[in-house]
Amino acid sequence: ERERGRGGGEREREKEREREKEREREKERERKRERKREREKEREREREREREKQQQQRDIRKE
């Protein structure tokens, strides 16, 4: 009877470890998505700067 009680607790801890790992993986995925968004923003800013440069050059030629 007591043996079963201990075994059950072991399974519970095992499940808990699994959930913990799952949370860790989820956090990792979240960080990756975050970095991806950051890179996207960075590229967008880069394109914006390029457009502004070209616009300025066109303005200079007009004058």
C-alpha cells in the first residue's frame, strides 16, 4: 500500500519535470520569435534610411 503511494509521487514529479521542460522550450521559442521581430524591425529601418538617402539625392539633382 505504502509502495504505491511513493510510486504515485514519483510519477507526479516526473510529470512536473515534463511540464517544466515544456515551459522552458516555450520560453526559448518566445525568445527566438522576439529576436526575429527585432531583426525585421532593423531591416525595415535600414530600408527606410536607404529611401531617405535616395530621396535626398533626387532633391539635390532637382535644384
